[in-house]
Amino acid sequence: MFELYRRFRRAYRRGSPPWDNAEVPPEILELVAEVPPGLAIDLGCGTGTTSIALAQHGWAVLGLDFIGKAIRQARRRARQAQPPGDIEFHVRDVRNPPSGPFDLAVDIGCGHAFSREGFAAYVGRIADLLRPGGIFMLYAHHPEAQGPPRGKPDAFIREAAEPHFDLVWHQQGGDPVTGGASSWYRFSRKAPPR
């Protein structure tokens, strides 16, 4: 995990990394158009693009990222946003989030970088954060047949989520930055067993 931290920190030091393009994903805009606002957590929020958009649509948002420079930029952008919305940013490892309950958890390209075991545990922690019926929006890369291994296979993501979540929606496509395979998932938190 330390090597991942160093790589991300280096990317932010060099300027805006390619994955942080200040564009709100249309999948997030579709979500806020149909789901009433509540309490959201943005895991791996970067410079706050998605967090700020959620807050501007009435959500109370907590954005977490382990890169201090990204969080400083997110705080600066949130102060300049009109309307600013109800939003907080903290430097924190997303694998150790504060307790919920949240209505929405968003992960746009963060958890897919963890090991297989780490990802499964991470999904379980997200489930613990969400109230029953809460939404988990996940964007993840999928491994390519050629090139370096990255992301998680679709079947593995679904398997890791299945004990905790119902799959509501899935859209497979290509990553706009790398051109590789990727997917959006919208999960709904299952009610805990009695």
C-alpha cells in the first residue's frame, strides 16, 4: 500500500493527475437527479469534484483521500463553489472510514487498486457504513488481456459485493483516461440478517 501512496503523491505533486479531470461523471449526475439527497461519503475523493457536485445537489458530504495535497485542493475548490453546499474533507485512509450510517457511498476508481483480499474487506466496511437500502456507487477498472494487471474482474467485484449488496445497475465501458475496460456499478445495501 505504501508504494501506491507514493505513486499517487508523486502524481499530485506533478500537477493534476489524468484521473482527476474536474468532470463530474454522468452516472453521478443521473443518480442525484433521481435519488433524494441525504448523507454521502466520497471514498478517494481526490480534489473533490464529485463531492462538490453532490453537495451542490443538496447532499451532506464527507470526502476522504489519503493524499494531503488533493484534500487541500478539494477544500479550496469547495470554498469557491457556488453554492458551496454542506461538505467536509479529511485526509484519511478509505479502508478506515468513520462510522455511518450514510445513505450513499461513492468510490470512483479507488478500491479497485487494493489486493483481492483487501478489496473484499473494503466492500464489507462500506456495507457497514451504509444504512439498509443505502447506495454504493462504484467505478472500477478491469484487468486487460495484455498490459500490466490493474483493477478487478467483473465477476470478482460482484462476488465480493454479493453478501452485502444487491446489484441494481451495471454499465460496462472503456476508461476515458487509459482506454482500458471498466464498469460502473450501483449496489443497494441489503438489510442485515436478523
